[in-house]
Amino acid sequence: MKLLYNITIYLYIFYIRVGSLFNAKAKLMIAGRKNIFESIKSQISSLESNNLVWFHCASLGEFEQGRPLMEKYKIQQPDVKILLTFFSPSGYEIRKNYAGADCIFYLPIDTPSNAKKFIEVVKPQKVFFVKYEFWFNYLNELKNRNIPTYLVSGIFRENHHFFNSTGGWFRKQLIAFTHFFLQDEKSVELLNSIGYTNATLCGDTRFDRVLEVAKNAKQIDLVKQFVGNHKTIIVGSSWLEDEKIVQSLKLESLKLIIAPHEIDEKRLSSIEAQFLGKTLRYSKANENNVEEAEVLIIDNIGMLSSLYQYGSIAFIGGGFGKGIHNILEAATFGLPVIFGPNYHKFAEAKELIKLGGAFAINDVSEFEKTMSLLSDEQVLKTASQISKMYVQGRVGATDKILAKI
């Protein structure tokens, strides 16, 4: 199995190299890892520290989960230097200048030689993998060197290869983890079922993060002026399929803010073409024209989490594709959340639906029925309170992890 795993890794490298000729994301992955070890050696040596802690996140979502732990760890241990690595460009390219880490890199691809070389250069005192990023050559190297290694905000599902009849080799690799800090009871039970009892149920650090974001939300005067006294729908991280759904909204008494997941010119023009109401890009908004617009299109990255404070209801994108985006950033501001049918991998979505703070829809008809339901002020108020209390009742995972380690 080890041989097959390594063959798969090398095939993946070949695939990415070929893909980089045609795909922008693959091109970034290759370019970002060019001369990677020279960059790592140079920056690590400049830190002049023997107390380095390594955090690894697959992408941006995992970074948001790991961020509260990184920041609180640094407060408690100010002499610690933090190394942050990403696998995906969608994490690295957005957070490569994050001030909370001392060094930020792409993770070299998980070959045996890369793993050995990386650990020899970095010499981490502790290692944190966020959620479910398992690179077995790195884990093996960490285990061989007895470096404490933790999985934080981890989550396991029955269909993971660790739990099927052919997953013996993969199960053995989990011995590299010193401790598992898990999001839900089911994950604890699954690990226990294969003999791993070094697991603690501590919840999801994302709740700590979104509550902190809400407390420090930036005031955006132009958005506040745009909203005025209108009920406002925030469409967050949307794709074309999501925008087709909200296109049915009658905007006579509503305002609509759309923050698309991608902001290239083609996507922005597509949104403008879909909506018959007066659209305005945020980059072109000013105090003289913003009140007249009915649809405000956010054509920048980084504003969405603060936008939710101005909304009445949130429509979260991705549910008609691979899966919904972050609903907690909206819920923490007390917004009922609506999303498409692909939400079943997200515990918070399922829980909020049961509680009455979230609504899953399959088509325009169901969206219109949900909006009609939320037009009742008492229903809207109740759903809003449910969303807000849901987040507030689940904070504290970061403190539990730090207390344990």
C-alpha cells in the first residue's frame, strides 16, 4: 500500500504539471512550489528560533478553522514562531500575507524525499493538521522523529477509507497523531471503533473564529447607505446556479447584495445581465449613486464576512454545486440562511435546519415559498434568534485544545 500510495502521489504531480498548461489553479500550484526548499531554508534560518510550531491547512476554509488556535497560541506563547502551510492556491494566494504567521508556504508535495527534507529543515516542535488533511509521508516522518502531532477540528465519516475493509494500511498511519481534537461525537465513535482512544470531543474552532469576526466587523458606510431601511438579502459566495434562483426576487421593497465566489469580468457581467433592477458594482459606488441601486455587486475579496451585519436574510452559494460555503459567518449576525440541496456534509447546516434557523431549497418555487415564510416578521425574528444563539452556544473549542496540549 505504501508503494501504491507513492505511485499515486507521483501520478498526481504529473497530472498537475500537465494541467498547469491549461488551468490557472494548477499553474499557481506549480509556480508556488518552484525552488520551494530554498525559500523555506532562507526564511526559517532568519527566524533564529528553536521553538517553531507548524500549522497545515488544505485551503482557505481550513485556515479559518486553524486561525483562532494560531492566534491564541501566539498570545499564550509569545516566543513561538509559527509556520503556516497550504496545499491549495485558494488558501495560499489569499492568505500569503497573513500577519499571524512568521512564515507561509505551499506545502511541498507529499513524496518521501520531500517529507524528510521538509522536516529536517523546519524542525517543528509541534504540528497541527486542520480538519482532515492526511499526508502519509509527512505523518510517517513526524512519527519517526517523535514530534507531537495533532488533528484539530477533525471530522471523520463512515465512508472514509480508514473505516472500510481495505483500509488497514490507512488506519495504521493514524498512529502518527498524538491526539485528535474532533468536531462531533460520531467522529470520536468512529476512531474508537478502530482502536484509537486518544480523541477528545471539543467542537469546531470555526465558531470561535466567526464570533470574533462579528465582534470586529468593519463598518462599511456605502453599504449602510445602500441598505437604508430596506430588508436586504445577502447572497454570499454565489455561483451562476445560485444567482438564477435569487433572480426571481421582486425588488420593490427589497435590496440585494451579491458577493460572487469568483469576481472575474465574465462573472460580474453575467450577474449584471441577469438582474433587471438597477445594478451597481461596489468599486463604482459613491454616496451620490449608491442609494438608487437595487442590486449591489461586490467586486472584491475580503468584505463578505462584514457585509452580513447589514443583512436581513442570507442566501449562501455552493448548494447547487459541490457543497455550500460558510454559513456560520451569516448565522453569527443572526441571519436566517438559505442554501441549495448539497449541504449534507455540513453538520452545522443540518443542525440549523432542524432548529429552524436554516432552510434548504431545491428550486425557484421552494425559494419563493421560503421567502414568503420569512416575510412574516415574527418568523423572521425567531429564525434570526435561532441562528445567533446556535453560534454563541458552540464557542470554546480553541480553549479546550490549548488546555489539553
